[in-house]
Amino acid sequence: MFKEQKRLFDYVEPEIELIFIALPKFNKQLDELETLTDKWIYFMKNAPSLEIVPSTMETVSEIQQAFAIANETNLNPEELADLEEREMFIVDQQGWVSCSGELKNELHKPENKASQKTEKKESR
């Protein structure tokens, strides 16, 4: 059981499991990984030498995220800046698409169509 340090109440967290391992003693190969714990241990031991996420680990999105973070830490400053620029471009494009969709929805609302018709009549 975990305790909060200042107020001393108990943290009830049945989902947490602490596992202590000695990485040099973990010798399972990719085809031998059976549990989620096996996959995480394999990741911690082998991430520096892996180029891509192994297919046996692709189903765990958190491990994919961990691989992405590990890959970013291995980039030189120029590569990291390039990656960040590409990520910002993608986010900007997603924002643009989202805003244009919202604008389109706003223009097609019945109350906006009525005001557009009124504006057209007034301009004649």
C-alpha cells in the first residue's frame, strides 16, 4: 500500500505491480515474449539497438510511444529540429482542417442561411 507523504492517506491502487529485474539476466528473444511484462523488459534492454518496433510489440500503443521517445533522444540537434518542424506543420494542418470544417458547419446552419438571404436582398 502506498501512502501520501504529507496527509498520510493510503493510495489504493490495485493496478500497480512492481517488478524488479536484472536486465543482463533477461535473455528471452522476440518469439519468446509471452506477457506484457516480457515485452516491457525486452524494450528496456534492447531499445537502443532496435531500428523499428518489432511486430510482436506493435499491439501495445504505450510501447510504440516509448520507442518514439527513445528514437527522439538518439537524434542529433539538426535531426530533432527537423522532426519538430514536421510535427508542427502536421499540427498546423490539422488545426486548419478543423477550423475550416467548423467554419463550413457554421455557414450551413439554418440561422446563418436566413441571414445570408436577408443580406442578399438588402444588397439588391
